[in-house]
Amino acid sequence: MAASSRAQVLRLYRALLRESQCFSSYNYRTYAIRRIRDAFRENKSIKDSEKIEELVNKAKANLEVIRRQAECPSLREVT
């Protein structure tokens, strides 16, 4: 994986975790964090650039869903 691609994936991972902290419900919050960590661990050995791009796009879509569902105004002002 290229360094820029790795950096992009790490930024996306951190953004997903950060936004997931904004769920008001403990159960939603812990479920989201667990799913994010599990998905990234499961896919960390993938080398195919097309598959990586597909997974990154899927994660970006999930990030948008989390941003719509979780209310975290303090983070939205910064990003």
C-alpha cells in the first residue's frame, strides 16, 4: 500500500472512531466502535489496490451515515 493510501486509511479510521464517540446511546456507541475496529483488523492484510479503494469508499459512506445519525457539533466546527 502506498504511503498516501495508508495515511488516508488511517485518517478515515480515526475519523470513524471520533464520530462514533458522539452517539448518545452507550449501546450504539460501543457497537459502532467495535464494528469499526473489527472491520479494519479484518481487512488490514489486503494488498489489492482496487479492493482497498472499494473498502475506503464504503468506509467514507459509513462515515457520512454516522455523521448524520450522531450529534457532535463540537467536532463539526473543527473539521
